[in-house]
Amino acid sequence: MLNANEQKMVSARLTRWSGLALMLAGLLIAIPTLFHPSDADPRAFQSVAWTPVHALLIAGAILSLFGLLGLYRAQAERTGVLGLAGFVLGLIGTALVVAVLVVDAFVIPVLAADPAGQRLLDSAGPLFGGALGLVFLLMGVTFALGTILLGFATARAGVLPRWAGALILVGGPLLGFTPPLPTLAGMAGALLLGSGYLWAGYAIWAGQAAGAVAQPRGVSATQ
């Protein structure tokens, strides 16, 4: 059993490492999106870049699940109920993003390559017009609302850089609602959200939020 001081040391280290995860998530959200084929292109699903881009985005979304834990932990005492609500919705929304991206990366290209499967890709077809379409909608709404609340709570709390919170607040909804928003809006959202995650993650990793994470004596930001 760990004593209280050891538990605090472990918690501080986990929070710091989650900052690194958030930094990597920001990079893997922002950079691959720059190479995302346009949704206006009917052959986009068959593009050489489609699967690699989505595979990197999956990795970024998984890393952000760990990063969000540290983002909330670093400022929990200052963000209150608003931050908690944003954290929970952001976590659920990001988990749904992972599921949706798996479908995007590995299922849709197979259907697009098969003439018999192409009719399933119609927005009003049996696939997207049914339960899967509701999952996509739930993902967009939950992810957008979570990033709005968490970004606003971060900017208001002032524990982490306020502008990082503002970038998360603006970028999350733009990315979460693409489509139906155009590809350029999604790219802008990914760059803003990724930058916000990178900035906030670096602040956590570098110990700039040390005042919010009660670290025991002898635990430095570089430990």
C-alpha cells in the first residue's frame, strides 16, 4: 500500500505524463487533417491518403483520452461543475470519435470499392440513415459540447494558458460538425483544437500548472 505522500507523487507523475499524451494528441489531430481528402470529392474514400490519415487521427483520439484526464486533473479545483461536465462529455465524445474513425478508416473504403456496397454510403441509405447515422450525430454533438464547456472552463480558470482554452472552445465544434460543415472548416477546427491541446499539454508537462496539481515536497516538474 502506498502512503499519502507516495500517492501524491504517483498522481503528479501521471498528470505530467498525460500532458505529454495531450501534446502528441494535438499533433496527431492537426497535422494529418491537412492531408485529408476533400469530402466534396466522390472518390475521396478511395484516395491513397484516406486510410493513413484516419489511422493517425485514431491514434490522436486515443492519446487525447489520456490527455483529457490530465487536462481536467490539473485544474479540477478551479473549473468546478462546468469543467467536470466538459470533461465527461469530452471523454464520451472522444471515445465515440475513435469508433467513428475506425468505421471511416477501414469500413467505408471497402464499401466504396464495391459497386454493391456503394449504395450503403448514401446519407439516406440503410447504413447512415439508420442507427449508425445516429451514432455519428451523437458523436458530433457530444464532442462539440464537451470541447466548448471544457475550453470555456479552462479559459476562465486561468490555471493553464487561457488562449489554449479558447482554441479548444472554437476548434472542437468546427471539427466535431465536419461534415456537415465543409472540409476547410474541419481543417481549421483540427488546427485550432490541436494547437490548444498542444499548448495546454505542454503547460502540464512543463509544470506550469503545478500550483493546481498539489505536488508533495520533493516532486519537481522535471521528475
